[in-house]
Amino acid sequence: DYDLSHAQSTYFNDPKWPSMWYMHCSDNTHPCQSDMNIEGAWKRGYTGKNIVVTILDDGIERTHPDLMQNYDALASCDVNGNDLDPMPRYDASNENKHGTRCAGEVAATANNSHCTVGIAFNAKIGGVRMLDGDVTDMVEAKSVSYNPQHVHIYSASWGPDDDGKTVDGPAPLTRQAFENGVRMGRRGLGSVFVWASGNGGRSKDHCSCDGYTNSIYTISISSTAESGKKPWYLEECSSTLATTYSSGESYDKKIITTDLRQRCTDNHTGTSASAPMAAGIIALALEANPFLTWRDVQHVIVRTSRAGHLNANDWKTNAAGFKVSHLYGFGLMDAEAMVMEAEKWTTVPQQHVCVESTDRQIKTIRPNSAVRSIYKASGCSDNPNHHVNYLEHVVVRITITHPRRGDLAIYLTSPSGTRSQLLANRLFDHSMEGFKNWEFMTIHCWGERAAGDWVLEVYDTPSQLRNFKTPGKLKEWSLVLYGTSVQPYSPTNEFPKVERFRYSRVEDPTDDYGAEDYAGPCDPECSEVGCDGPGPDHCSDCLHYYYKLKNNTRICVSSCPPGHFHADKKRCRKCAPNCESCFGSHGDQCLSCKYGYFLNEETSSCVTQCPDGSYEDIKKNVCGKCSENCKACTGFHNCTECKGGLSLQGSRCSITCEDGQFFNGHDCQPCHRFCATCAGAGADGCINCTEGYVMEEGRCVQSCSVSYYLDHSSEGGYKSCKRCDNSCLTCNGPGFKNCSSCPSGYLLDLGTCQMGAICRDATEESWAEGGFCALVKKNNLCQRKVLQQLCCKTCTFQG
Amino acid sequence: PVCRTRVYTNHWAVKIAGGFAEADRIASKYGFINVGQIGALKDYYHFYHSRTIKRSVLSSRGTHSFISMEPKVEWIQQQVVKKRTKR
């Protein structure tokens, strides 16, 4: 813990600290560029404490003096070596330095006189060693789902080749791992995945061809040089969410961090350096509010990142008022703004997904022209569970055939007129595979309305000689809209997004407002007593209410923020940690609960598990009561366990009837004569069959049909017919080794059905077939011992 | 166009309902070693076969392939090497 609240500027004894230009202004020779305000977040008391970040890479050197103090074994493992130690493999070229470099950016220990300082220098840091070996779908899935209840943030600075010709993304297991992570990680708040957007700038690569950065579940981070210029390696695309500093030209400063063999480097570069920097900043925001969901984190980034001095010619303001670019997303991340936003953040409403299937008419894409397809979207307004009114991510799922994929460029224009480039021409992409159900993603319409005309444009610009006889075809496309049905920002969060003006140290060395000097207007929330600065934290007295931050700053507000209650005089006090609103500070004085907790209305407490007789109502965040007679349930009408003397009939509790009877809603009635026990009237209602009958596919029959065998092992001694293994025609028991006859073309061999031609003819060139067998038979070849082993077995069976 | 060859490994991802013991039983029946659950993915297991080729351009065939016919095996995928680059 470092008490930075009163420090004029931060000082650490780590030798590289003065040179860490992306965290503070090192000299007074020129004004600071718009910075990431890391120190601002520190000064508010946030240093990443209790937040766990893990680096998915080639391992981390856990014994490094700058990492060992914050090293977290529970956030670490070795997927390549199948053990728990993420130490990198050492070789002469120090090939495996990458993970250690990324880790130091996030959580190198401060003030230990060794070398460098991490952005979240009190966060816990782990590493998953997974890049130093064969990477498979399973290796990736294991890595992104490693200990998701312990790890909060996963940082990845790798991906498919950025060679300008690859189109690749997560395979099924990894996709599932991402989905599970955001759904169940961090006890339901969702794992946060941070990804480097790619280094393929020189190869004119486009990060939308990388399914990892393009995913809605990852926060894709781009880079800018100190000057705000576009680095040579930067890839543009519409899925980039935000930007942090990294290297630029050879004369630009690079990133300082920990290095292999307990050393340090001032030479870390590329988007690899940017993703961990973002992970560190997100760790600060999560410390400020650990209840931010994975989507809250993205919302906070969208609202606080700034175009600042970042140089791009495509900056535009979307209809929701957010400035956005294909190079930098919503701009440079701002740590101080993020922690301030996080502190007062109210969880955004539930995510809705609306899939708008456009027409499937195949359209030909002519060279040097464009195909335009317009779709009028309703945002699924007729379906309350899918209705999207306010947009977050927008995905275009598209299938295109084309003789040269690199000649394609794709644009999407939202109903509000925001145009995103989903794909740019790629010089080196000669693939003839086109795109098959590839998902392009854009965040450029964030906050806009979903309903209205969406325009997809596909351009074909032939870059070199190719086969013009086969034109490309837009086979189908669909629009997947993610967002909310209601306005995502609560009134306390609502403020216009403005470019924050930063004083340079040259202009204002204290970086503070002097009380005596200030003569400007006060914040509207200040009372007539006055203020010593323009903000709500500069009031001498508050008009309505105030609450205190961790660093003792007093903020005036018009009403108490979420998680606070009006205590006495004008003071807002904090509710218990699990309460969203309350009437007192104790855990049994809650009025509503934070995400992941449910209000037990009898005790006014927020619990993770509702008591017997109630269920977790996820929509309302309350413990709902089960229906009468029900002991446990998953919904009012979905009983899973009944009170004594009653039995579960479907999802309701009814009186227990004797064997051979069923409850019809009023009284017990006899079952059908074939049934021993039943759940309803008629032969279809049988659960078990009476003597002389056996159960087959839900019906009682006298004997098993073909392809079924009699199973004696059923519960209660009742017999049933079970389906034979797919390989058998008839069988005597389960599995493929109990066949008694085989389908046409297969041979029975010791209970197993095998392909008819199990041996080859004498030349071993082809399978034994009818003609060949006739020849064998005609010449009595099977009587010759020497030939019996070759073909006779097959031929005998085939007659 | 460059012809990219797939490289198959002797590792499999398998989805089996019924818990770890059931996965173990099926693994040993077909000569696999059950390395354990895949990360936090419930019912997904990492199977390893020491007697098949470590790296091959052809997917593996043999008696172990019959594992896919097991009723409790819901999904199986032989793992393919993916090219990944540090950034």
C-alpha cells in the first residue's frame, strides 16, 4: 500500500521509473501529451489490489525480483508441460521472453529498487505457459478458461499470423470457453479477455480477419506512438475498442518492463505491449468497482477513452456522441476517468441478442463494382427477450465465394448513418476460399438505435490478373445485434462525454486547483457557500447530498449513488457490499442486490443461494417463492422437489398414487392394462410394463423389434428393449461387440460387424469384390492352403 | 495459393456425459489416457493416445476410432496444430 493521495507527483525508487514516459511526465522540457492518467488513478487509491491478472503466453519468470512479490500460483499453470509451473523454457536466443515482458507491464512491484513499476503494481499476476509448444484448440480453450473464478483478467498478446493473408479464429472449444468465461467466470460477472489487435500493418493485414480480436468477448487493443502517430505495425479494423501507448518509429521511445533472466528491458514493442497495459488499467477499474460485469468494463472503456492527440483521418462521431476510429477504436484509455466511472457505475441491463436474417438471394459481385444489400431491421421489437434498442456490438455473419479474397472490401452503414469498414483489401490474400459464415464485428455503432435500414456494401477491386470468368458471389448475410432494450446508463452515470483537458506540468506544476486562486463558477451541486474549484469535489458545502471516496475526497451529488443510502444530514453512506440499494449499512438492510446476488425478502439480505422453498429469479435479482407444496424449484411453476407425501408429476407436486395408478389432477386412476406403473392414461403413459410386456421406445410391447435387444438390467426388475449398436442389424446385447447379424455389405466376425471386404486381392491393389470372388471360387483357390489367408474368408461369406 | 496442410496430433478433445469415472472407463477401453478436464469446460476431457503417430498429415484411424460410437461420447475432435504468433 502506498499512500499517494497527497503526493504532488509520484516517486518510486525503481531505477527505470523516471523513464517510464507512458505513465508520467519525466521532464519539464515540453508539455506532457495527453496521457493515460495512470497516476491519477493511483492518487485515488487504486493500484490493482485484490485483482488477479494472468498472461496467456510463453510462460512468466515467477522468480523475477519485480514479479515474485505479486506472483499468484493460483492464476498460473503450464499447459505445454501439463503441470502448474509457468516458468519459461530458457534457450540461447531468449525466445520465451514475451510473457515475462507482458507480465511486468501489468504488475511489476513498485518501490523495490529493482527496475520497473507495473500499472497495477499491487495486482496479483499469473502466467499460463501455452505458446511454447503445439497450439491446438484444446490448448487455447484450457488457457482462456484457466481458474475463471479466481482470475479476473486474461491478457493475450498473440494470434493467427498477421501476414495479410490468414483468416483464422477460435475453434469450437475455445469459442465455448470464451462464452462460458463471460457467462460464468468471476462468479457470474464474466471473465475479462484483453487481446492485442495485431502487428500486420506492414503486410496490410486487417484485424477483422482475426477471430480473436474480432470477438465480442475480447477487448481488442490497438497502439499509438508517444507522438500520437500511427505505428508502422498498426492494423485497422472496426472491432478495435481502445488504444494504449507502445512503440512507434525507431526513434520513438518503447516500453519498459521486466525481462527474462531477472533483467529489464526498455525495448518492448508492438501491440503485444499495448494489451497488458490495458489489462493493468482495467485492473485499476475493477479494484474501484469489483462488481463490473464483462460488459460494464467495455461500456466504461467506451465512455472514458479519448481521441486526444491520436492521429487518424477517419475520426468520426457516431449518433450516440462517441468519437471512434478504425485505427484506435474509442481512443486512448484513461485510467483515472475509468476508476471514477467505475466507482459510480450501475450495472448495465441484461444483454439482448437479436439475429436479423436477411434475404438469401445470391448476388453476383462484379469486378470493379459493388453489391449493395439493404435490410430493414426492427431490432426484434416483437420479442421482448431479444429486443435490442440501444446497440453495443454489431456482428455481420457473411458467406462469400470469390476467386481472390484479398480483392474484397466490405462496409456496413447503420440506420443512423455510421459507416464501418468491416474488411479492407489485402494485398497478399490470394485465397480462393472466400468467407464461409465469417463473423465481422463493429463497435462503431455503440449506443446508437438498432432499428432502421442497415446497408451492406461489398466492393471487388481486382488488384492483379485473376480469373474473371468466375465472379464472386454474396451468398448470404445476417445481422446479429447485441445491446439492450432500455437505455444502458442510469441517470447517475449520464454525463456528456467530453474531451478532458489536461494541464501539463509546465503550465500547472501542482496539477491541482489552488483555493485562493479559483474565481470561476462552481458545480451546480455546490451550495451558496462556494467552492475552490469547478468540480463537484471542490464544493465547500453541498446543495443536496455528498459521499466520500476512499481517499477522503467529498463529492456533491443530487441523489445518493447506487450502493449508497441517505444516512444523516447530507451524507450518503455505503450499503453492505452485496446490496445495490438499502435503508441501512448492515447486510440485512438491503432493498435490492448487486448482480450475482438475490434479495431474500424475508431477511432483507442479499444471498448467492436462495433458501428452501424459493428460487433464484435472475431477472429481478430476488428469491422468488416456489408454488405451494413445492420444496425446491427453479421457477414458480417449475418444481424440482416436493414437500412430504407429495410426488413430482412433471413440474408440479401432486398426491402420491399407488403402483398401477396415476394422478389425473383430481384423483388416482388405474393405468392402462399393459402398464405396471404409469404417468398418465393410455398405453403411451406407461413408465414400466406389466408381466409379459417389455418397454420399447416408451411403449409396452410383447417382444423386442428387429434392431433391439432385451435388457434385463432395468431398475426394479422391469425389462426393456434397447436399441442395438448402429453397426449391428440385430444383436444380443449392448455395444458393437454383441451383433448377431449385420447390415448388407458388412460381415459378422466374433460379434462385430466389419466392412464386407476385409481382405484385399492378391495384388493388394483393390478390395475383393463379386467378380474377384467368383474367380476365386471357380478356380477352387480356397482349397489351396497358401491362399486361404488372403481372400477366402471374405469370399466364403459372400457365397 | 499456398496449400496448407493440417497437422494432426495424438491428442483428442472428447465430450462425455456422466462424470470423470465414466470418461476414464471409456478412455481405457480404447487405449487412451484421460489427462483430465479441459479447463473449466464441464464434460470435456483431454484424451491422449501414446500408440498413435504424434504428428501426422492424416487423421488417425484404428480401433481407437470406434470410441466415437460409444453412446456416451457426444463429440470428439482430434487436435490439429494451429499457427499462432506473438505480437
